[in-house]
Amino acid sequence: MANRIVLNTISYHGAGAIAEIPGELQRRGYKKVFICTDPDLVKFGVAAKVTDLLDEAGIAYSVYSDIKPNPTIKNVTDGVEAFKAAEADSIVTIGGGSAMDTAKAIGVIITNPEFADVRSLEGVAPTKNHAVFTIAVPTTAGTAAEVTINYVITDVEKVRKFVCVDTNDAPEVAVVDPEMMATMPAGLTASTGMDALTHAIEGYTTKGAWEMSDMFHLKAIELISKNLRDAVAEAKSGVPGSGREGMALAQYIAGMGFSNVGLGVDHSMAHTLSAHFDTPHGVACAMLLPIAMEFNKPVVTERLAKVAEAMGVDTTGMSTEEAADAAIAAVKQLSVDVNIPTVCEAITEDELDTLTKDAMADACFPGNPREATYDDVMGMFRQIMK
């Protein structure tokens, strides 16, 4: 079986990287840009860092920012209509996973109108054409949506999230500029950072893992372990530093891996929590990560031992099982250090059946390295109940 790697055509990294955006558009002859972002980034002037560059270059644009956290089908369909009304020919998406996921769905539907029903994109949709040319500019260090072939949309009517996997949705250009992440508050820095760690650890232990993805994931684990605490501290103090830069790179590297090999039960359960309770995705992932690692430990003990080493744990003299336990302990400690909650107070006993069934139906569930039964998944949900 062949292993596949799909990445951006071009990516730019480092402070000031957004200066490359006008040139990328002009070289390709694009005339009207559709800016897909969220309302807070418009309100606080973050999106303006990019639109100011477009103004200076004389590039016309239209802004669409009617996007919720955990974006909905309506956000996508409204965005498709806004793109058409703007008579745009390209997309620049600025934001976290919500803005970028919305932009991916819009871009795919515009070039594949037979998929106008957003639900038809769930799973691996057989689209024929690549999405509208897109430049993705992350403002959080976690989702890595700027490099992945995945996006997640919330179906409000059915109270569920669904995952779409499509090589045609990958942005051609990613611009990972840590200065675009400078306004992230400490809580968001922590939760998105733990999302990135979950991507790296789940990607490293998923069924599809192989040598190249292992390389990405182990490096991402190392960088996150070194930089997340500092990034949160920098967010609290307002003083920029190397933590944010390290996290910007780390989350992108994690995305290079997991996008191509899949995830597991942690993400399937986290998607379910977000759909039912609007739990921030990174918080849901972080609460469940040590629980999922403990569940998977019998079949990935050696890999978890490597996770411990990547996290900076001195495993000298430890057995493989002891080192795996140390990895789980290190994840728990990192979560505590960046103030991630350990329980989801919204869960009640009456809801466990629905939560469990929805998690088992999620597209990430089959990638888990250990087969999980209904009772197993319900038991993991119970561990984060108040």
C-alpha cells in the first residue's frame, strides 16, 4: 500500500510573513479577493493587518465575517452566496479553524456546485475540482487548518459535527506569521496549543502512522512541550517572545502529519462535546487526551514511551510501560500548568448514550489504534463528568 502526503504548494513562516500575500495574488493574476474571517478579528484590527497590505497593492477585496466558533452549515451556505455576490476569484482566509474550515467548504462548493448541499461533503467526498485558490493565514496555534485536507462543520439541526476529508480543499499557500497570533488571549493560547499536542500524539499513535508522519509528530510534540507554557505566559504578560514563534511552527508541523494519517477516539469524542455543548475544541481534546492515551496504552506502549522522550522526560532506567505512564503524566501536568479544566460540567447521565453513539459515528473514530466498544467510549466520557 502506498502512503500519501499532501501539503501546501507553498508555505511562508516567520514574523512578517504576511507581506508575501499581495505578491502571491498578483503573480497569479487574481483581481478580487474574498476575505473569510471572523467578526472579532475584524473588530480588533487583526484582519486589517492583511487588508491594509491589499489596499497598498491596489488589490480589491470583499470581507465575509459572519462565522461562529464551531462553524455551521448556514455559515457555509451564506458564505457561498457572499462569494458569488462579490464576484471574487480567490480567497484569503484569516483566523483559527472556524474561519479556515468555512473557507475550505466555500471554496470547494464554488468549484464543485453539485456539492451545494454541505452535508454531501461529509467523509471523503468525490469532488472533481480543486477549491478556489486560497491563501490561509492562521491566527491561532492549534488547528493547523492552513495545511490540512480536513475541515469540520456543525450541523445545528442534527446536533452533530461532521468531518470532511478532501485533497481538493488544501489551501495552495499557507502564511504562518506569529505576529498574527499576538492578540490571542492566554486561555485560547492554551486550548489551541493542547489541540496541537493532541493532533501530534494521536497522529503518532493512529493506525495510519508511518515513518514520515512519525518524524513530523515527534518534532511537534517536542516543540509544543518546550514552548506552550512560555506562549501562555507571553499571552498573559502581553510581552512577545519565542514561545509564540515555537508554537506557530509546532502546530503547523503537527498538521503536516495528522492530516495525512488521521486521528482517533479523542477527536471523535471532542467533536461530539463541541456539537452538543459548544465546548471549545481544544479544551475538549485536552480533557480527553490522557484518558485516550491510557485506553490505547496496551497497543501503543512503545510509542507512548517515545512520546515521553519527546516531551523531555528523562526515561533512563524506566521500563517501556513506566515510560508510557510518564508520557500520560507529562500530558496531565502540561494541561494543569496551562489551566485546562479536567471536567465537562454540562454532561449528564441521560446524555451519555447519545454522546457515545455520536462519537462512534465520527470520521476520526476508525483511526484509533485500539478497538473501542460502546462501553469503552461511555466509560471515557464518564471520566470527565463532574
